[in-house]
Amino acid sequence: MRIKWENGVVVEYKGDGVVLDPQTKRLNYKAAFITHAHVDHSHAFKIRHIPKFSSNETMHLVTVSGTKTDNWRPLSLNEKIAIGDIEVMPRSSGHVLGSYEFEIATPNGTVLFTGDMNTRQTRLVKPAEPVNCDVLVIESTYGSPDFVFPSDDIVAEEMISWAGSVLREGRVPVFCADHIGNAQEVIRIFNENSSIPVVSHWRVSRVNRVYEAFGHKIEYIDINDEEAQELISRHNAVIVAPKNINSLSFDQKYVSAIVSGWALKLRHKSFPLSDHADFPNLMDFIRECSPKLVLTYHGGRFNEVLARHIEKKLRIRSYPINLIATNFLPI
Ligand SMILES: [Zn+2]
Ligand SMILES: [Zn+2]
């Protein structure tokens, strides 16, 4: 089999090929597989000419922002689909609602493609499953030893105590988080551990509704409800908003904080709650998959950094996926 980077991860066997999380429309493979709804991964929904597969949850999360989904088929957890001699099976990647990693089996061996992954149990998503494989294609967003996240419970406590102190000053705390995933986790943190009501920006609310439709309990008041304005004026609520909302920060009565794994590197008030694996999580996951080769991806310069650590610490061959195409043959 052959594994290569072509604005997406491609796995080929003889004449057949599949592409995973492609970022371009110009592709000529038999099928595309989408790991999750974040924009940098779900581009394939815009491709009409080849069939595409994702979880039902991912499709619903993508359509709330108006994306059309022609030539799409749902794929359930652990449901195998054959594309010629290539067999693809989704498993949980632990990142956001409906996120998948894909196990791709060919007569030459097995590839595990993680997409974005998280191995920690969160309030709304089960952790990523390690899978024994020959080749592991792993994300390296936080693929450097600098990234060691504190436990999610400690971060949650700090969020609640910060919100309390902002409210006591007569101002309103605003948590700016990714609208799919982290925003819902923040809401759950306040639901589970405090009596402070949560006001949700409308872009977050429409994602909340998808989480609710798939059986998750999230308590919030949409920002356009009258009750929300009243709670805000009495300084009796926290606001959860998408990451790139700046309009609130110009008003003196709001104090904003960013929620992201990048918090470890930011100057702005921020909390390192992440839906990604940190460096130790990545190394543990690789060990558990015991691959013969690890291809790093999706981490920019950290692709190289993570690969170096894998070779040194785990003694497994590793390099960034976009360096060269890899021909993998059984030994
Ligand atoms: Zn993501
Ligand atoms: Zn990503």
C-alpha cells in the first residue's frame, strides 16, 4: 500500500484509493472520509463528484452553518465499508461530538488515521481508542514536550473561581471557545459545578442543539432570549461565545478569557481546556498502538518535533507525512 499527503491523507492499494480529511476539491479517489465537523477537516462536504462518509453527528454539526451534503453517507462506529480491496472502519477519536479516527485495512497492512484526537475522558465525549496497526498517522497539534495540560478538573475549578471574582466586581465573564466542542464542555463545567446560569452566543446555541439532539444534556439560555439580557444586566451569568468574537471585548462591562490548549502560550487571560491530546497523551497513545511506522501530520512545525521524539524515546521510525510518499509492504 501507499500512503501520501495530497492536501489530505491518501491511502492507496493497487488501483484503489481513499482520501481522509481532504482540503481541496481537485481529487480523484474513490471515496472521501471526514473525521469531524471542524472546518479544517470537513472541507470534503463541498466536493460533489466522489462519495463521502462521516458520522451522522458530523453531518448535522456541519449543516447548522448552511453547508449542503450531497453524495454523503453516514457511517456508524465500527461499521466497515469496502472500497475495492481497502476496508475502512471508524472508531472514536475522543475530540468532539461524532469525531472519528479511521482504521484502514489493506492486504499489505493496517493504517490508523487519528484526525484530531483526545485520550482524556471529557464531560461529553469518550476518549480515543488505541488500535494495533502497522502505520499510525497521528495529529501533532500539541506535539512538543512544552505541552502538558493540567487536569481538566483543575482547569474547571479555576474557571469557576475566576468567573465568581469577575461577577463580584460587577462585570460579566465571557469564555471564548471553539463553538464546536470546547464551548459545550465549558457550559457543562458550569452546569455541573456551579449555580451560575450560562448564556450562550447564538452560534454556540445552534451547535448545542445538535449535542442535545444526540442525547447530551446542556443547560443554557440563548443570548437573544429576554431572560439572557436580564441576567447579564444583573451580573448573574457567564457568557460562552465563539473564539473570534471581538465585539464584546470593547464594552467595559465584559471581561473575556480564551479557552484553548494554546492558553499555555498566550498572554491574554486564558484557560488550557483542550479537546486535543497533549504531548504525554500522544506518546502514550502511540505506545498503545505499537505501530511499525508513525507519520505525523496537522501540526505544522510540530510534525518534525514529534517525529524526532518518537524516534528517540519510542525507537519507532517516524517522519512528517508530507515529507515523502510511503510505500508500505508486509515484512
Ligand atoms: Zn478539530
Ligand atoms: Zn484540526
